[in-house]
Amino acid sequence: MSTLTAQIQLRRDTSANWTTNNPILLAGEVAFTSDVFYTGTDQQRFKIGDGVQTWLQLDYVPEGGATAYPENLFLTVVNKTTDNLLASEYKVLKVITAQGGRLAVDYALADSDANSADTIGVVYENINNNQEGRIITIGEITGINTTGNLQGETWADGDPLFLSDTIDGGITNVRPTAPNHGVRLGYVVNVNANNGKIYIKIDNGYELTEIHDVYAPSPNNNEGIFWSSGTTRYENKSIISVLGYTPESSANKGVANGYAPLASDAKVDAAYLPAYVDEVLEYANLAAFPVTGASDKIYIALDTNKVYRWSGSVYIEVAANSGVWGAITGTITNQTDLVNYVKGYTLAMNCTSAFAPADNQTYFIGALQTVPFATDTNLQLICPKSGTIKAVAFSSRQTFGSGESSTLALGINGSYSNISTSILFNGNPVNNALITGLSRSVTAGDNIRLRWTTPAWVTNPANVFINCILYIE
């Protein structure tokens, strides 16, 4: 029987050609890549066909041997970095889009949320640009340099590893600080220049606003996060809105244009007061005063209770006795300055002799006069001060008369206006009327008169005396 000697050659091609042609492999057909190898070996990666799926739909046969980790989780992605990715550099990748039924990836970077939030895994095998290959999302990468030399650092067993904020796809054992993002990638399992090992388990972390009970869509400078029972969530608010008032900076305490602190007695310390506020000095008498005084101090002589100030050369009494009223003793006439002051606020208009007013007559009352005049000519009651006439007190005495009302008018420089229409002479010995609510402006020197118009009496009054007082403020 003859023997046939033959060699069987399996299908092989570059990864790029397999992707471009994308054939359907026969059931059980083995096909190799000529330029993609299993990690740390020169063994070409291969796929086994099922007669249905295309090359791109099939997965590579998993790695075997002592370096295989069944707990590893891999993901086949499309390299969109524009670089050929090497397993020996184990770059970190993020998702940017999808292509051909696979996720497409680019370098991750911890400088912003946009560049780090979608970090998905680390390169596990060589992946040419725009080609498919596997990355590891959870598990161990072996056969690599884990000394930190590739990163310009020194790594130790157990070091936590983070996404770099300066090198695209880079790894660092120094956690980036805010506002850069602390994306934890895993840990150094074993430090070795050729057969090192790292464990990958990516934790992207969170922005504060990504927490479910925090709402801060537009934070402003110097705002904080505070709980709001009304919305049952944490919200960004200013310190002023939380406190309900604007707090005062402690740096302004006790400085110019700031505020004065309180001493232990809850009072403002004298150091923060002007000298004249607390510098009231008391001495037994004037002779005991300092020879030279101070212009911002007040001096009191206890023997006389007189107050002095320093003029720069002598002590001068404050509010000397020349302006002090006489003692309120004896009769009011002793108080001449007080009497004169009060006189300036009242004007007297009196009739000093009895008369019998007739029906339907007009009489004029001015300064002290014997009886009212039938005309206001030459009446002289000169207003001593400027002010406002507030009230008029009208009083009469007579022996008899009936109770019809008469009219009283106030004249200022010959211009009259009624102030009362109910002046009575009703047979009583004395009849008084206080007319208030007036507001008639006068000027010092004005000529003031009263005009009295009588009614038709049933019984005319007789022996009438009239007294009027005007009150000026």
C-alpha cells in the first residue's frame, strides 16, 4: 500500500486583511493572524469557524497555559486612537462611539470628566489602529514592566494605580487632585521589569452632581452644599442665604473702617472710643485742675459742679451763670427772663371798661383798650415773634344777657377769617370759650386784631368786659 506524504497548512493572514475581507470560516476551520500574538509569546492568535459567523463576528480562542486567568473579563473593541496599541505599554482606554458592532475606544485622560468618565479598560494585546482587539476590564495583566520606569515613577507591590491627568492613556501611582479626576484603575500585584503583574478593576468615581440626592446644576463661587427639607435633597446655596444674614469678617474687628469688639464686661473697650467720650475728669475744685489741660477732655469742679473746657491757654466754664434763671422762689415776677420768654408766646387783648354791645354790630378788639372800637383803624397789637397762632382763649363777664351765638374772626394785617361762630353771652357772670385747632402763620411786626360780630339778642348783655389771649408757637 502506498503512503501519501503531505503537509497541511492552515489559513493565515494579517489582522488588517482578515478585517477587510471578513470571510465566513467553515465549521471547524482554523485561521491564524500573522501579526497578532498571545500576550508575552510569539504564538499567533487564531479563531475557529462555525460555518455561519464572519471573521469579525468570531472571537479569538482564549489564551491558555499558566498565564491564563479564568476570572479575567475581556472586551473586544475597535482601536480609534490613530496609534498602534501595544500590550507591553498597557494604555488606558475610554469609549467614544461604536463601530461594526463593537465599541470604539480612544485614550482616557484624568484632566476632565469628559475625558475620564467613560474609562472602560486597559490594552491587553497588540491592536493596530482602526483594528479590533481585546482590552481587559477586570482581571490581571502579566508579563509586563511594573517597575514604574515606563511612567517615570517608582512602583512598589500593592501600590494603587490611577489614570494619569497629563499623559494620554497613562497610568500613575500618584492620585490626581481636584479638579482633575481620581480614576482608580487597580493595584500593582508584583513589581518586575519583565514579568510584572497588575490587577485591573476600574472605578471612575463620581462628580458631586452625579449623586442621586444632590442637585447643583449651576454652582457659583464660594457656595456650599446644604440639605433642603423642602425638596428632600442637597442643593448649592450661598452662606448668606443659609444664615439669613451677611456675616462680618473677623479680620475687620478692631481695625479702621471695621467694628469695635466688646470687652469682658460686654462693653466697648475705651481703646476703641474717642478721648472725649470717656475723658470726663473730676477734681475737688478749679485750683486742682492740671496746669495745662487737653482740648478733647471735660473738667468738673466738684465743689461747684461747674463744667470747664481747655481753650488752649485757660479753662473756660461751659454754660456760665449769666444764662441761668433765678431760683423759682417767691412770686413769678422775680423770674424776669422766664416771664419775658412766656410773654413771647402769648398776646393779651382786653377791654378795661364795661360797655353794652348792641344788636347786629361789629366791634374790633386790639391791644389793651377801654372798650371795643367800631372800626379797626389805628388798632395797635404788634406781634412780637414769628410763628403760628394755635389757639385763642375768649372770656367775658356781664350782668345779664341771652344766649344767642356771636361770631369771632381773626385779622392779620387787615385780612380777617372766622375762627368761631358760637361765642355766647347767656346771662352767666363769666363765659369762657377756648378756640383750638388754629394754624395761622404770623411774622414778627404783624398787626393782629379780633373782630366780634353780635347777633340780635333777645336780651342785650350789659356791663360787658372782654379778655382775649392768643397762643403763638
